[in-house]
Amino acid sequence: MGQTVTRTFDILERALNEFPRKDAMGGKNDGKWYTYSTEEYNTKSHQFAMGLMALGLKKGDKVATVTTNRPEWNFADMGMAMTGVVHVPIYPTLGEDEYKYILKHAEVKILILGDRKLYEKLVPLANMLDGLDIVYTFDEVDRAKNYKEILDLGEAQRKEFEPELEEIKKSITPDDLATLIYTSGTTGVPKGVMLTQRNLVSNFTAHAKMHHLGKDHRVISFLPLCHVYERSVNYHFQYKGMGVYYVGNLSQIVSAIKEIKPHMFNSVPRLLEKVYDGFVAKGKELSGIKKALYFWALNLTRHFEYNKKYGPILSLKIKIADKLIYSKWREALGGNIVYVVSGGAALQPKIARVLGMAKMFNLEGYGLTETSPVIAVNNPALNEMKIGTVGPILEGYEVKIANDGEILCKGPGVMKGYYKAPEMTDEVIDENGWFHTGDIGILEDDKFLKITDRKKEIFKLSGGKYIAPQMIENKLKSSNMIEQVMVIGANEKFASALISPCFPILHDWAADHKIHFEDNKDLIKNPEVISKMQKEVASINKTLGSHEQISRIRLVCEEWSPATGELSPTLKLRRNMVAVKYQNLIEDIYSVSRNG
């Protein structure tokens, strides 16, 4: 597979030598796409590196970036890697206290921000911190220093710094610290995960073997690059010579897919659920025979399995459905999609089947920031794929299931530790080097990893029975009426649920049923609405064990999001926050049963 890569920045030389392209990366500005060639990418990354040296930065110093996705992020990332400067990428959606904590804890010297909004929000904070000397922006922002000044500085002092940079590059080893990624976690202060060059490289070079796509293909990148999942796949795309187009704004995904016509992208279940809901909504707009045909084709997808031989009659039906319906779904996603990677949370199997039947294969995987991140992923290259699982263990990794069901992992991607927190590191990496993931799982057919829940989220009812909330929540979210849900009931007699409905669908339903309401607060109190939601829950209860069934529900009028605090930046439920916010509702659910 060509040139060896042992440090992230080795990707640049490999791409120059093996698959230079005009559109190594692209971005959007004022509604227009622009691109950088492999040559420009390489030059600008080196200029950035020399600019950092000219600013006096040394190996081990920290530089933070806070931005939405854009190609220029890569110049900064590669420039830092070449000089041994540690990249601290931070989410653009955090609260002030978290920013303050991270910038101070990581001892960040330079901060590079995406746009004016972030500049206005973070400059006052930066000014309060000792040692944080300069703030730059990627966008042109009045009165702000622009990141291009770093490039210009590097170019202007090339003669002085180029030979030294080549020496520093040679001295960077796979064991050198490459990045500090702060995981917001669902509780407590953020933890700084220390990942080395080897951690990152071993991971993306292993998962890059999953598929045959390469220099003739394009991808779009829209999940946050500050998160190790998108970052690792971003390296993987570049390592394979694919053209990467960055989307900084989630509302532009649909148009980007239509314009770039990507062959692959990285996603999270929430977005794929929206794609699926879009397919269903399309069918509902039809009438008569067209509608019947559409839902017949949608219903056929339940037969999809990887590597399955269909009988002649089913094969014929699939062929007809493909011509009439599935081809339209492919078209809606640009017409070129071969693979959609999914991670971050469990994907409902029906969505994987719908995509799979339409020949857009879903590669569901699993990992954590602490494991750089991939531990397991469905692998088409080896024909090792199974719906409902996160695939086989990644090459080079070992996994074992502890007696209590927890997934333990060993491998070259396991972090060096938590920054300045050796005691926390010792809590998760045992004396034999096994990393304790905190997730519960099983190995199906001794090969495919299946995640069943988060260890610390499992709780006991007062009768002693265990409840795995995530599994139940995923089933409840398969109802298109339910956008978000939290299952509760620790130490209580029965399980209940707080439900944030899918308001657009609920509004349509209310209109069909002639229900008048002033706002969402008014709507969720309506007896017909409550009864409808109870019916939705009742049908899902039939698929659950008797002690797992949801006995009571309460609807909330708020939509949960990272901005309002109920979800983490990676869209995971922050249970403690939700419990505090709706303490009265929870009290109300259980007070009757305690007194009764």
C-alpha cells in the first residue's frame, strides 16, 4: 500500500507522490465551492509549521482550534504535527465555563477561532488567561488577526526555518503526543485524552483497509473535526487519496450531497434517522397505487442482510423495487453513495436495512475518544458485516468481555492517559493494560461485537431487576413521534420515561385530528395527544420484558439539544442534566406509587 505512514503528517508526502489531485480538499464560501490541490495543502501546512516556529512555539506547546469544519483546519493540524506542537481541538458549542477550564488546564498558548461569533464569545475569556498570548481567526473578522498571518510569517522566514523544520520532522516519533482531546463526558469536568502519533495512525491505517474506494472518489465531512471519530476518518480519507469536501453548517448537508455527489460519508444515527424519516414522508405524499408500491418497496427492505442469497422470487421483487423506488433514494443522496459510516450511538437495524437494500451499505462501528477511536467496525473488504452489530474487532486490537459484561480493549490506539490526571487514568486502564470502556456488550458468533448498554447507566428497580435504559430508549425512538426520550426508575417499583416528542410530526398529527393548540406547552397537555403517545409506547412495550416495560410517561415541551444542555456535543443524553431539569415531573411520576 505505497509509502509507510507512522505520523499523521506523513500523509502529505504520500499523497503528493501517489495520488496528487486538484481537489484534495474543498470548502464553501458565500455559497460557492473552492478547492485546494494536494500541492497547496502540502505547502500551506509547511508554511503554518514554520509560522509557529517563528512565533516561538516549541515541541509540546499547545495550540487550540475552535471552529466548524473547513479545509483550513487541516493546515493548522498538519503544521502542528510537524513541529511537535500539540493540537487541542475544541467544540464550537461549549459553555463559557468549559472553554475556560480547557484553555487553562491545557495551558494553551495560541487560540484559532472559526468566525466572528466565536471570536466575540472567546476573546474576553482568552484575555483573562495567563500564557494565552494570541488569538487568530479562520474567517476574516474585523480587528482580529487572521490565520493567514501565520502562513505569511512562515513563508517570509522560510530560509531561516525550513532546514530546522526538516530536522524537527525527522525527530517526531510515533510515541510523541499529537493531540489533547477533551471529552465533555456526561458528568463532571472535561477530561483531556492524550493521544500520540501512533494512537492516531495505527487506527486510521487499520480502518482505511475496510473498503476499495480511493483516488477516484469524493467524500463530504460534516461531523465535527474536533471529535476524534470524524478526525480519524478524515485522515483515512486523505490516506486513501480521496477528495474531501468540508461542510461547516449542518443545514447545508443536503445541498452539499447534491452538489458534490459523494461516494461515502461519516454520520451519526440521529442524521440517518432523519434520512429515513424523509424517505417515509416521501411515500406519504403519494396516493393510490403509487403509494401502495412505495410502501411495498419499503417493506421489502426488512429482508435485507449482508451476504445473503435471496430466492428467485424475492430477487425479482427487489429488482423491481430497485428500479422504481430504491434508485430514487440513491438519487436523493447524490447517486454515488457506496458506504455510509455510522458511529456514536446504536443505529436502528431497520435503517441499516433500508440503506443496504438501496445499495448504500452502512458500516456501523464503535469506539471511544480514549481508543483513537475505532475498536470494531463492519468490514466490507473482508465481507464481515452483520446488521445490529458494530462489526468485527479492528485489526491489531484485542477485546474481551469481563465477567460483568463490560467490554475491555487492548491495542495500539489506547490512549497514553488523561492529561494531568494519573489517578483517573488508573481507573480505566488496569495493571494488565486493558482499557475498561464502560460499555456492556457481547460477541455474536465469536466475531461481531454488539453493544448492549453503558455500564454506568444500567440501574436497578426496587424489586432487584436490572434496566438497561439505552436499549429501551432506542426502541422507543423507533416511533416517529418520539424525538428524544429518557428512561428512569432507579430504585423505584417500575420504569417510566420522559419524552420530548418529534414536534413537526406531532403538529401534523394534531392538524389531522382537528386539535387546536397555542404552543407546544399547550399541545403536550392535550388528552388526545397524551393518549396517542401512550399508544406508541404501548406498542413498543410488547417487545420488552415485563420488568422493562414503561409504566408511565410524561411529555416535555422542550426540544433537547447540545445548546440547551440535555445532549452532549456528540448528541448523547446527559442524564444528570435531564434529571435535574425535570425533577418535578419525576417526583410527580413516582410520588403516587410511593404513597399508594
